[in-house]
Amino acid sequence: MIKLADQTKFFEKSEPVLQKVTFVIFEYSLILTTMIGFIELKNDIGILKDLQMMMIEILSCEEMQTQNKIEKLFSFFEKISISSNFSIYEAFLRLFAHISIFFNVAQNYQRRQLIFNEILKELISKHSLKTIFHQSTLFFIFKLNRHFLLFFIEEGIIDMSIIETQFSYVNRSNDLLFLFFMPEIQKTNPKLYQEQKEKFEMMNYRPNNTENNSNKVLTIYEKTNSAIRKETHSPKKTS
């Protein structure tokens, strides 16, 4: 039978070895974790590259090929389980918003906007976009494309309060936001509408003819937004 003193000596002698073994295991685990992380990152980059190429193909192809390429994208959403991978999902939305601005040209604008809307509807109906992303997150991702914001409002994904909150910040870009969402603001928050309208008039016109200035604001809206909105959004929902 091994004496207690002998056991103590054994562990004392073994301790440095055990420490080294423990360190090697820890170091190997760290390397393995890093490798796994790198592999996952590389895989994610590959997925985003594929998504980008699919989007560009959809927007650049002949009209008769469009639907087939859209279906290919939808199948890829299922394949990668996009709703189960938050980082991929959010990165795709940012990529989506960026591409929409890049392809924001007059030629085929209406067709492309309808394509964007179809893809967003797929994400809403089958990939839990509304429940996965907070309204404020969607606003900041898509704020440079006001048509998407209007689409989300129409679909009940974001609330007009998100838009209205922006006017509490001093920002010249809010003029464009106000002009675009004039009908919605006037309907949901008449007081804010009047405040922003007066502020816009004060910042852009001489305060010598209020009635004339008001007409100018409405004229600017008609010239910059009304026609495009009628082409790309439901008349019933934007009236």
C-alpha cells in the first residue's frame, strides 16, 4: 500500500508536468477554436459573395430570366437557413440596401423596385424578418432608400413613429425625409406635419408669403416624390 507521504511526493513531482499538459491542451483548444472561427468566417464570406452575385444577376439579366433567378435566390435562402444565422441575415440586408442604391438609376427603376419588394416580401413571409430585426435596426439599415422604409410601413414591419422620431434631431437630411413622407405624417401626426412644414418653409424660403411658401412645399413634393411613389407603391396605402 502506497503511503500518504509517497503520494504527496508523487503529485509534487508530477505537478509541473500536469501544468505543461494542461497548457498544451488549452493552447491546442485555442488554436482549434481559432481555426473553427476562421473556417466559419471564410464560409460566411463565401455565402455573402454568392448572395451578392445572385442579386446582381437578378438586377442585370433580361426580363424573361428574372423570375427564374429570383426563385434561385429564394432556394438559396432555404439552403443556408438565413433566418437561423443572424450575422449572415443582417449582412445580407446591408448588402441589399447598398445594391439598391447602386442600381438606383432612372432606367428600369420601377421594375427593379418591384424586384426588391418581392425579395423583401419573401424575407417577411418565410424568414421572420419582422421578428428577428428590431424596427430601429431596419430603419438604420434602409434609411438611405426611403422607398424601402415606405414599403415596410405599408407591410406593418415598422411604425410611423420610427420616422417621426427622426425629426427630434437636427439634420438637413430630415427635409428629404419629411418631403417623402408628407402624406403619412399628415395623416398620423397632423401637429408634427404642421411643425415640420413651417420649419421647412422657414429654412428654405423668405417668410413674406406663407400661402405661397406652402404651395411651394406641395409643389416640391409632387415633383420629387409623388410620381415615383405612385409607380412603385400601392395608391390605396399611400393616399
